[in-house]
Amino acid sequence: MPERFTQSARARKARPVASSAPDDILPSMNEKALLRAEVLARRDAIPLEERTRRSETICHALAQLVASSCVCDAYAADSGAPVIAVYAAMRSEVNVDPFVSAAYAQGWVVCFPCMVLDDGEQRACMEFYRVSPRRMAHAREAFLSHPLRRFSRDALESEGYEPVNPHDLDVVAVPLVAFDDAGGRLGYGGGNYDRLLPRLRPDALAVGVAFEEQRVEAVPRDPHDALLPRVVRG
Ligand SMILES: Nc1nc2c(c(=O)[nH]1)N(C=O)[C@@H](CNc1ccc(C(=O)N[C@@H](CCC(=O)O)C(=O)O)cc1)CN2
Ligand SMILES: Nc1ncnc2c1ncn2[C@@H]1O[C@H](COP(=O)(O)OP(=O)(O)OP(=O)(O)O)[C@@H](O)[C@H]1O
């Protein structure tokens, strides 16, 4: 698909930022860029077969965590289904496909992120779209295979995809570049999850997923950084 869907494509690599940034934020941005590059190299070095095997273990633990959380208890009482945000793995991220399969098998509602650009806006924002098992192949071609591309909200809507309000998310599996034992987290540098996490309901379960190689002593922390105390790692 779907060039008609796409407004622009940008593959991004971690790199030190340009020196035009204000002095007060430059040190942590450069520190983060260097840490990002170092941890991504460590994650990329895990052989694919091993990543697949360890991803399955992580997914199993994640499914158990969600099933035993009070989020699911609440739905069991009124026979509704929890709304779970996941992601389509890129590069060497933990592959959460086995968790997605388990979620569908439980009848949970599954949502994926997509970078959306509104008319006249410069900055894309991350929205979550519900994807039913029936629509999975369509969604994969439409937007899941291009996590960094920016899509037109109207084009997505005309294909039947409506964004989910973050307030309606019960569980969010957060992709990570790096994390520490104090809840510090680092992503690809878009600030997307930093913006999302404070918008979740207080009772929502946000949980990072990562390989042990992604744990670092301390992630540099800025005022905008949202903490993520829970990480399922393997
Ligand atoms: N698998 C997966 N999917 C994902 C994510 C992820 O981490 N993993 N994302 C996790 O975020 C989003 C895509 N990742 C992105 C990472 C960086 C930028 C980015 O740097 N964007 C702007 C900077 C922000 C701005 O415009 O001010 C840019 O391109 O300059 C965009 C998207 C949504 N889907
Ligand atoms: N809540 C926010 N409001 C405005 N800008 C923000 C917010 N959170 C992050 N940003 C901006 O996003 C940029 C990237 O931040 P940072 O390097 O911490 O991202 P990250 O944690 O790696 O990304 P992500 O949150 O997508 O995983 C920074 O320039 C920061 O100013």
C-alpha cells in the first residue's frame, strides 16, 4: 500500500542532536542519543532466533500479568473486554506477536500505534487504532508495517480506522530502547510515550517490555520524562 495513505516516510537513526538546541537541554539530549545508540547496538546483537525465543517467554509473562491484574477482574464482572495497546515490532524490539495472539484468544480488544499527521500540522502525534483479528492482514499492509511513517488521519478514517481515546486503554505494552531499575525509560526519541503515559487512567496498567540487555544503570532524566516502574524483561 499505500502511498496514498502515506504523507511522508522517515527512517530515523539515533544520533547526537544538532548544536542549535538550547544549552540547558543539550547535555541530556546528547547523553540520551549516545545511550540509545549503545543499547540499540546491544539489542541488535542478540541473534534473531534467541530474540524470538525470549520474546515468547516475555509474552507469556505479560499475558499472565494482564490476566491476573485488576483490569481483567473488573471486566470479568460485567463481561466486557479490556482494551490492550501493543505495537508491531520494528528492528530488534521484543516481538509481542505471541501476546497479541493470546489477547485475541481471550477476546481482548487490541490496539496498535500509528503516527498521524493532521492537516496543517508540522508534528505527527501517536494515535492508537483498534485492529480486530479479521482486519489484521489489512492493517498490517495499511499501517502496521510502517511504524515510522506519518499517515493522514482522514485516510485512516476512510479505511475504517477510528482512533481510541487514551482514557479507554486498560493496558499499554510500551516498547523500550532502555530502562533502569528506578522506572526510568528511553524510547526512540519522539517523546510519544512520554506524552501518552500521563494521559492514561490512573488504574490503567502500563508495562514496558524489553530484553535484559536493555537495562542500564540510570537513564538520564528530563522533566518531561514519564516514569514506567513496571517492565517485563527476559
Ligand atoms: N514498534 C514500535 N512502533 C512504534 C513506536 C515504537 O517505539 N515501536 N513508536 C514510539 O514512539 C512510534 C513510532 N516511532 C517514532 C519515533 C520517533 C519519532 C520522531 O522522532 N518523530 C519526530 C520528532 C518529534 C517531533 O516531530 O517533534 C521527528 O521525526 O523528528 C516518530 C515516531 C509509534 N510506533
Ligand atoms: N510531554 C511532553 N510534552 C512536550 N514535549 C515532550 C513531552 N515529552 C517529550 N517531549 C519532547 O520529546 C522529545 C524526545 O524526548 P525523549 O528523548 O525523552 O524521548 P523518548 O523517551 O526516547 O521517546 P518516547 O517517549 O517516544 O519513547 C524531547 O524533545 C522532548 O522535549
